[in-house]
Amino acid sequence: MRNYEIMFIVKATMESDLVKQAADKMQAIIKDNNSKVIEFKELGEKKLAYPIKKEINGYYFVMKVAATIEAINEFNRKSAIDETILRTLVIKLDEE
């Protein structure tokens, strides 16, 4: 398994409990694919640099994970089809 940092933005126009559910669902994708979430941070609501899917604000989340490539591929696949997720970014961290 390799270490990754994943940032994702959830629509801010949803109710707060739905935002939490979306974040939990993204964590579950990693956990369900034989990988683990090392650290999870909610950065809160911020204004986007430019509108994404007609949204001007979003809830930012960052998580550090130890994951297999299959888990990362599944995360990318599911986040791309999830309408509550505006944007994702997966960065492979250097081996320490």
C-alpha cells in the first residue's frame, strides 16, 4: 500500500447532515477496499475560485490514506459519478 492525500469538495447548498453523509461515504470507499484512513480533516465551507457545476461555495475535506491502487481507482470512479462531489484531487505522497 502507498500513502496518498485526497482532497474533495462537497456541494455547500446541501443540508449539513447530507454533507456529513457524503464525507462518510467517501471514507467508506477507501475502508471497503482493504485500505485505511490515517487522518481526516474537515476544512469547512469556502468560496470556490470559480463556479463548478453552478456552485460558488463548497465544503472542503482532506484525508491521508494508506491505500491500494484498486481503492484509489474505485474512489475516483465513484466520486466522478456522485453528484454531491464537485471536485477531487488525489496526490501520491513520497515514500518516507
